[in-house]
Amino acid sequence: MSTARLVSLDRQVALSRVGGDTELLREIAAIFVGDYPNALSELRTALEHNDAQKVERAAHGLKGSVANFGAQAAVDAAFHLEKMGYAGDLSQAAATLSALDEALIHLRGELDSLCAELS
């Protein structure tokens, strides 16, 4: 297993999404860090109930949120969950949710660091 640190946050993308406004980026990052656990919980509950439509909707929303930070690994995992939900086939969703969770853990650490730097 590689010991290289996974980079999730693309600062250039994130800054471009807020027109270079670092204060706005800090605010959006703080809101995301506070809100994303609820989105993950919603995804887990939808999977537990085998509710493909709810998986699709929850993954779509989370995908949009993480795209604001250029977090490609999280975007990709959320997109795969969204497609699985759309197709009604959740057979591989648990593994993909695990990948999404890992990507979000890395992203959160980077967003926490970013918020500290911008404060």
C-alpha cells in the first residue's frame, strides 16, 4: 500500500468557483464540513433500505458539493453511486460508498487545514 498522501482538494478549482474570494471559500468549506456527515448518513440509510432513488438523489447532491472543491476522487465515487441508483442496481454500492467515505475523510482534513489558513 502506498504511503503517499491522497490529495483531494484542488485549491485552484475551489478558488475559481468562488471568484477568488478566500473568505467565501472558507465559509463554503465550513458549511460543507458541517453538512456532509448528514449526506453520508442519508446515503447509508438509503442503501440499508435498498432505495435506489434515494441513493441517486443523495449521491447527486453530494457530487455537486464536492465538485466545488475539485475533489475528483469524491466526485467520481458519488457519480458512480448516482449511476447505480439511477440503474436500480445497488449490488456494488457498499464498496463505492466506502471509497466515497475515504475520499471525504481526506477532503475534510484538507478543508480543515484550508479553513485554518484562511482564518
